[in-house]
Amino acid sequence: MKALRSSLKFFVVQKLNLSNKTAIHYILSGRVLVNGKKGTITQVLLPEDEVQVDELVINEPKKKVYLAYHKPPGIESTMNGEIESNLLEALNFNQTVFPVGRLDKASEGLMLLTNDGETLYKILHAERHQEKEYVVTVDHPLTQQAIDNLAAGVMIMGQKTRTAAVRWVDDTTFNIILTQGLNRQIRRMCYKLGYQVKKLVRIRIVNIELGNLSPGEWRYLSPSEINDLIERVSDCPG
């Protein structure tokens, strides 16, 4: 996670327009508190840290936000406002959040967004080991061989995909749980087996489910969902 400033000393200097010597004196004398505790000169600050000088709050802690969003098809998974049909405009949320991973433009379903940089980092760096669940509809009837191949792994982009849990839903629809996130992985796997994907919906990421969110709707994650998610990705290899 990015720090607010390079150090507590530098932050106090900039915020209160003090000299380095005066800022150091403030900190060493215990006049500067970080989250209620005596600060140190080289302490790195995070956005969620509260900083007080003589009981005056000079940095309000930033509230951590975690969202579940049902991305409709046609929306790009980017917060770049210069890109047409971007997530920033579609989400219409009044705080800065960042998506956890991507979902291609033609696909729909669950996306997670947060301003918690530490958790975001853990999720992204554990991405290849997380469970992500999808419901996929293809253009003609599935065969048992196709289901078996999807489960065992398919050669795409010069590598064989990791084994997956796959089950039949109906003649042209299957459910698949992946533990890796290659670019357009499901679409490439289906194409290699002679199928075109007609509809792809992500319904779960780790422990977070899409539930009854309609396309374009979002909700805050519950405290239990957040705690479970953080615990799972913290324990996740990779």
C-alpha cells in the first residue's frame, strides 16, 4: 500500500509547515500520536492511520471500503475515465476504489472493488490460487468429452490450464471453478474444444458470491465476508 508520505517526520513538516528540527522535536517529545500511540521519526504512514499533534487531528483515517459489483456485459474493467464504457462511470461510486482483477468486456458478473491496498495486493498476488466460479453457455450442445477436457485442462497460450471442477447445468451450459486467471481463459478453452461462448457470468470470487445482484448493482461486503476473504487470501500460497 502506498504511504501518505515517506515518513512521519516528513508528513508533519509538510502538514504543519515546520522545520525538520522542530518536527523531530515534536515527535521525540511525544506530541505526535499515530493511532493513539507515540510516533517515531521514520515511521511510514498508511492512509488508514490517524495522526494527532497535541490532540489536534492532522490526518483523518480513511475508511476501508469493499464492494461487490455485478458488471454488465459491455463495460470495460478499468477505472480510466478516458476509456469508453469504463467501470468508473458505470459504478458511479463517490470514493476511489480499484477492481480486484478483471472481467472481459463481453462477460458479466461479480467484481470486487476496494480502497484497501494491502488486501488488494494480497488478492492480486494470490490470484492464481483463488477459486473463481462461472456459469458458461455455449453455442451448441456439450458432450461428456468436452466436460471432461475442461476439467482435465486444455492447451491454450502455450500451456495446459490447471485442473478445474466442472459440472453440467443443461445441454449448452456448464459450471466451472477455476484456480487461475489466464487472459480470456474460459473463452479460449471453449474455442479450442470447438465451442463459442454465448454468455459468461462470474458468480463467485473466493467466498464472495454474486447472489441476487442485478447487472449494474453493487453492495458493500459484510464484516464477516471481509474477514473471511482477508483470512483466506492471507493463507493462500503464491
